[in-house]
Amino acid sequence: MGRDQRSPHPNPLPWGAGIGYSLTSRSLRLFRGWWIVLTGTLAISLSGGATTYVFSVLIPSMERDLGWSRSELVGVITVAALVNGAISPAIGPLFDRYGSRFFMTAGAVLGGICFMSISLVTEIWQFYLLLGVGVALSVSSLEDLGPRTAIANWFIRKRPLAFAILTPGRSISGIVLVPLAHFLITTYSWRAVYLAVGLTELLVLAPLCWITVRRRPEDLGLRPDGVPPLTADEQAQVSAGTRVHPSEDDPVWARAQVLRTRTFWLLTAGFFLIAFPSSSIFIHMGSYMQDKGLSAAAAAVGLAVYGAGALSGRPLWAFVVTHFAMRGALTAFAVTYATCILGYLFAADQITLYVAVFFLGVIIGGSAQLAGQVWPDYFGRRVVGAITGIASFMNMPPRATGALLLALVFEATNSYSAILLPYAGVAYLSALFFGLARPPAPPPSSAPSPSGRG
């Protein structure tokens, strides 16, 4: 099969192959790219988990303690999505030019301070300022642009495996952080959860980001995927800014060239539509299960089941995007996700609800893998930060309104059916756009490589 029918990575390596770059003693030293992947996974687990899985567990306790309505609490997600989407296109090119190191470190420091401060809030405006603005400013660095740009630059042939290790971060938080959060809530209060997350970001994540993350392997005399390092002559060319080692598997695009392709806009339309359910259903999952009659402890178990499903789905989707067409993988993801939403809606008892959320997790496990990998696979690693920033901006409306719409419809109808059915419909529609998004033809000319180090 040709490139249009299969993965854009020809001759994919076995998953276990090439963690180092030789069978000598030097191979015992883990390739720096894998440390960057692990750091990114921790960043997504802490930052992403605290604003999704953990937040879902906190909503009922915060409602009772603070007297705020569900729509008021969930409204902070709207503000956060607006802030994050607004800044992403502006800062995306900076990640391409300077790398993710400084931005991820600064994001961890800012996020840590804001999470710790949330543990002290008493007024709604304080909550919105800290989580809706402060934490939102750190999200691009810790969840979207930072890890994705770094990994796209450090891996080419092993990119599916790298993203498969990165993307379970939120799922891990569902399995690990949700039970811990439930323990802290019952033992102390919801405030202890935010304090613990903030301290971990500040004291653990920020130093790791500064120590491990760099812009590109070429900046350190290495090559993507951990293959043999650059020669002295090649390194001299890199240092002079006249060369960034190319790969036959890595297309070189300019941002303007990407924006002129039909593929970019079809993909953007597909991600726009599916973002309505994918950015909001899990926010309400804890409350949804309690409204279905489950206890708070049983709802926490349900969230862990969802996280386990999302975690177990990662190897499946990594295998799919390694060995099959990205376009087919995206289409299959959208169709199966829409179907799982219907199963989630019509689950009649606790067992079937657990089964539904598990499979919903398995399918959503492909979301971050596909959304992170499609841009560098189709358009190369030189402008992945800029393109990811633009895509994030385009997804701002559904990310900002999806969870709030669920809350408003529930408060108006005391039911989620009126909104989950349309959400399943738009997920089916997104499959059409993904199916039409063919891999783009190679660009007519090479883009100049940005300078700078990170």
C-alpha cells in the first residue's frame, strides 16, 4: 500500500526497537526525547487532570460548600477555553522558534501558584480569575503547544509511540488522581486537592521541565528518534544556523502553505465539531453518574473506569496510526465515539453505565493521539507549534461552550438527553470531514528553518 493508504511513516519500526541508538553501553542512557515524553505526560496528568477528571469530582462538593450553581462552576471552563484559544495562535510560532523549555517551566510555576491560591477562594470572581485566566494561561505550555511541539521535533518514525506514551496523562489522572482527590475531599475538603496539585506542579513539574526539555535533538548534536548523532561537520552547520538535518519522512512546510491546503480546513472542521462532546462530557461525568443514582464513591469509581478505558485505548490507537491511514483512523474515531455517546446516554443501571464509560474512554483515548500527531505527520515538524496554535484557536468556540451548554440544558430540563443526542450527531458529522481530508501533496518549496534554541 502507498503513503495515501497507510501511515505517513513508511516501514514503521517495532514498538520496542530503538529506544537508544546503539547496542553499545551508550544505549543504556535513555534518549533525551523519551525524558521529554515522560515530562510531558506528567504535565498533562497534573494540569489536564486537575481541570477535567478531578474537577468533575470536585463540582458537587464545591456546590455544597460555596453555594454556587453548576453552571457557575462549569462557566469557568468557558473562560479558560477563551483565554487559551485566544493566546495560542500568537505564541505558537514562539514554540517553533525557541522551543518548549522556558514556556513549559513558566507554565508549571504559574499553574502551581494559581492552583494553590484556588484553595483559598471564597468569591466566584477569585475562582474565575485563578482558574479561568491564570491556569488557562499555563495550559498551552503544559498540555497543548509545549509537549506536542517538543515531541514532534524529537521524533519522526517513532512519533506514534511517543504520542502514545504522552497522551495517557489525563487517563492516568483519572485512575490515580481521582481516588486521591476523593480521599482528600472526604478527609479534609476540596481545597486540599487544589493545594496538593499546586505544590506538585511547583516543586516537581517545573524543575523537570527545565532539566529535560530542549527544542530539537539537532541542537544537542543528536537526531530524531535516537538514531546515530550528527557528525562534526553537520553539527557545525546546525550551529551556524544553515542546516537542520532533514529526513525523507518529514515534509517541510511553511505556515502560509499549510493554510492554503484543503486538508487543513477539513481537519479543522472535523476537530471543531467533535470538540463539543469531547471537551465537555467528562467534565460532567461525576455529576451525571450521581444524578443517575450513584453515590459519590461509586461515581469516583466510574471516573476511574473511564480513565482505565482511556488508558487501555492508547496502545490500540497507537497501533492503528502506525500501521493504517491517519485519515481512516480519524474517521473511525469519530464514528465510534458518536456511537459510544449514545450508549452512555441510554445506560440503564450502574453496571451498564460502567461498561459505557469504559468504552467511551477507550475511544476518546484516540483523541489526543490523533489531534497531536496529524499536524506533524501531514505538515512536518518545522511549523507544528504555529499550526497547533491556529487549530486551538479554531476550536475555541466548542471548547468554551460545550460544558456550559451541558450545564445549562441540565438546569433547564433536569436531563442531559436534549444535548447528548445532538452531540452524538455532530460527532457523526465530523467523521465526514475527516474522511474527506486526504493527505496533502508535498509542498512546492521548503520552508526556512527557524533559528534559536530552547
